[in-house]
Amino acid sequence: MLSVLSVEVRKLNRSLALLLALAAPGLIALFVFFNLLRQKAPQPWDMWMVNAMWAIFMLPMTVTALTALVAHMEHGPRAWDHLRALPRARWSLYGAKAFCVLGLVGLMSVLVMGMTWGAVTAGVQIKPELAPTGVFAAGKYAGQLAAMFAAGLLMIAIQFWTAIRFASFVPALALGIGGTFFAVVAASAKQGVFMPWQMPVNMLATESWRVQTALGLGGGLGLVVLILAVAHLARREVL
């Protein structure tokens, strides 16, 4: 498994995955920077560091693009037949890819917090009178991003399975775009707590039942679905 994982990491280094991992948090930081400069009065730290935009839109779209990119590295050159003929456990091929996807999403979550703080700091250097008020609750912000990551596991598992299962990138992109669209337009719906693409943003809900339900389903069921996806893909003879 470690050798397969090291190969996957080297593949990612030669792909656009790392660029994507930097671009998504960077766009959020850029938005925060210019939005801060538009303000007339200082705002609390929570306004800048509680990333609803990441949870409801950028995270789902980034997962869609990332899983499609990781899958296309094998679908494009039609390399699956060669890989599956190697003297390796088939599940390890898919497990390594899933682990890399989770690792990159986790890295992006860290970068969102770091880049957002950097954007606010840079904006304050230009307009010192807009320095955020209140306490910079680093633990709170990190905890929210970690919860969003955990609640997003079910969405990641579904997108990963779809991207690997179909050689064409169209089904995975259509699923991700459609899921993100309904998550945005139905953000306040009670039923949204059961929608995988909306589970991360429920980590910012004021009702505790929404947070607990989304976290339990997204994290717990997400791990189960991811394991089942890897097992299912490993049993298929033809992709």
C-alpha cells in the first residue's frame, strides 16, 4: 500500500492537482481581501474567518474537479488494464487514490484558514482602520473547517466513486455541478441536512440537531461508502 501510495503522490506532483489545491483557497482569500477593503467600518474576526463560501460552494466544486482530475490520470491514457494486471492487491490502487484525494482536501482546508488570515492581515496593512474587532479564535475556526471536512466525506466518496467508475468525466462533473447547484439554492431547507453536498455548510448551523445529523451522516456514512466504493471498484473486471 505504501509503495502504491508513493506512486500516486508522484503522479499528483506531475499533474494540476497541486495547482488546484492552491487555487481554490487562494480565490477565497482574494475575495476576502477585496471585500475587506470595501468596508467602511471594522468587522469582527468571525465575519472573515467563518468560511460559509468554502463550505457551500467552493468545497463541493473543488471536490468535483479534483476527483475528475485524479480519475482522468488513468482514464485518459487507458492505463487501468495495466495497473490491474500488476502483482498488487487491486483495492490498494483505488485506496491510494482515495487517500490522496482526502489528503488534498484536508490540505486545502488548512490553506483556507491560513490564506484567509493572510488576506485579512494584508488588507489591514493597506487600511489599518479596518483591523478586525474581537478575538481571533483560531481553535474555533480550525474546528469548523475540520468539521466541514468530516461532514463532506460522504460527498467526497460519491464523487470519487462516480469519477473512477465512468471513463468519461461527464457523469462526475454533472453530478458535482448539480449537487452544488441544489446545495446553494436550497441552503435553508430543512431537508438539506440529508443532502451530501449540503452537509459541510450545516456545520455552521445554529441548531445543534442539524450539526450532529450532518456530521454523523457525512462522516460516518461517508467512511462506509468510501470503503464500499473501493471494494466495488476492485471487483470490477472492466471499467
